[in-house]
Amino acid sequence: MRLSCLQENLSRGLSVVGRAVATRTTLPITQNVLVSTDQSRLKLAATNTEIAITTWIGAQVEEEGSITIPARLFTELVNSLPAERIDMASSESPTSLSINCARFNANINGIDADEFPPIPTVETGVAGKIEPKVLGDAIRHVAFAAATEDSRPVLTGIKVEIEGDGFKFAAADGYRLAVYNGSLVEPLSEDTSFIVPARALQEVNRLIGGQEQPIEFTVTPSKSAALFRLDNVEVVTQLLQGTFPNYSQLIPQSHDTRALVRLDEFFRAARSASIFARDGSGVIRIIVAGGAEGTPGKLSIASKAEELGDNEGDVDAQVEGEEAKIAFNAKYLADVLEVLEESEVALETTTPSSPGVIRPVGTDRYVHVVMPMFVQW
């Protein structure tokens, strides 16, 4: 293999695939990046066997070929080089890659490309298109609610349900549930549902960037893998197998108290309370009280740390129903308020021991359910 490309393009390409490089693994070659030529372009690929990311960058190819080299070393070297042309050439004995840029020369020992795990191909199956902003918003609103521990692997994923041109993303970790509704560019040929690892979708979201064209996705007929195709980048991920909880049953269908509050004021008060909550079991207490005739109601948001002190903030609210009390984990409350964009949100409660529901006002695209914490009032 012999080719040349620009340092900035190679650096950008390595940053794209770098997130799929394995960190701790029993298969050392997955800590390498596959460098190869593909139709007069340079192709970079990395996989940790669960997710694979491939990208293509412009290059002047003199001789076809391929090699795998340590990803971390290669990336650090390329990032240290000046923003000029890089010439690369591979040799077979020993298996190595020579890199020349300006007055810098380096040789990196590699492994034959034939030993690199094959990147799964997803050529047939249910296929559709989704606008980048729609997909990005959906991922951002639900991915943080997925579990991070593998005790129940299915909860580390996002349940995707597609009917016609509408879709639902849902994530839950046993303490909270996030559900987002959106639309595809056009209806699918058949309805489908599958579970994508949250981490894989977060990587897709990271790559969306300045994408303008709709993102194409394909799910294999066996629902074992999915492909997301962006500009010059492809992400292939294994899908999770198992039964996702029936989340629609977890969303309360009624409430005794509903408070409408400005998002920025609610978030500020919650953030202040979380400072003390860190040393007080992470608990934030919320009291919803209606106002007297002609005056607004309020949310009192408080936290307490036995050895440090306490904090309380009041936020004006339009309150419907009875006075209510509920306590939340500070992080869970901050997580949902941070992703909302609407100017006003609704907090719906029933009893201190029933789930609380947070919805943006003016849209029915999103609902977030948080389990309460049990405290002495």
C-alpha cells in the first residue's frame, strides 16, 4: 500500500473511528485500526466486536493494500504532525507502516489485515431514512436514561418501535423512563421494533455534526445488527436480544397535581439544591402548593446535608389540584431538565410514593417518568 493524504483529514478520520477501538479486550487486534485503500480513497475502520465504525477520506492512492496498526499510537502520532501532506507506505516483512510528513519520519509495527475481525455487512433488511436533527433530538432525550450496568443487558439499550412513518425511542434503567416520539422521512415498508445499545446510538449522535442529508439505517431481517450510514461514515452495531419492559404500563395515566413552571427557573433551583444533595443521599424534596386567589402557586425545592447545611428555593408555578410532596434523586432530575428545550415544563404527581412525570409544555413528543425517593416528611 502506498498513498498520501492531508494530516487534518487523517486526524479527523482517526477521531471518528477511535471511539470503536477496544480498550480492555481479550482480542488484542481490536485495539488496532484497519488502514486500507478503497476505490482511490483511504478507508479507516475500528471495531470492539459490538460496534464497528468505518470512514473514508480523500487520498492519492499509488498502490492498493491494507494493514492494521495500534490505534492509540497512530492517532497520537498523526495529531502531533504538522498540517501538511502525509505519505504512507506499508511493507510485508516485517509488517509495518512508514509515515512521512514534512521533516518527520516514523515506522509503526502492525498486524496483517487478514487477522482483523470482519466488519459485519448489513445489506438487506428493513431500511429507512431519518433527518439528522430528529435523530439527534431523539437520542439526546432518551439515551441518558438507559442503564449503564450489565446486570440486565436489555436495559442498556434503547427500544425502537417504528409504525409507518412514526417512531418511538424508549429507555429505562429501573428508576426512570424516557419516551420520545418522532417521524421518519417516509414510511417504512413494514412495521418493526428492535433494541439498539444506547452507547451505539450515542456514537451516531456524536458523528451527526454538520450532517445535512437524511441518515439511512438498515436492520437485518434477523434483527441481529443495524447499520447507520452518514456522510462518509458507517456505523454497524450488534442489536440486543431479549424482552424490553412494557414501558407504556409504567407511564401514569392520571395525576392529582399538575404544576406548570418555567424550565430555566426549575433547572436553576434544582441545580442549587443538588449542591447540598450530594452530601445528603442525593435527595431533592419538592413541595407543590397552590396560591391564594389571584396569586400564583409555587414549587419549593429543597435539599439538606446533615453536616453541611441546607438549601431551599421557590419557583412560581401554575398549580392544578391538591398540594403535593415528592422527593427525587438529584441527578435524575437534573438529567431530564438539562435535555429539555421548551420554555415551560409540567410536573405531574399523585402521591409521595408514586412516580413523578415531567413533560415539556406545548408538545406531546416527550414524556419522562422518575421513581420517587422515600423520605421522612
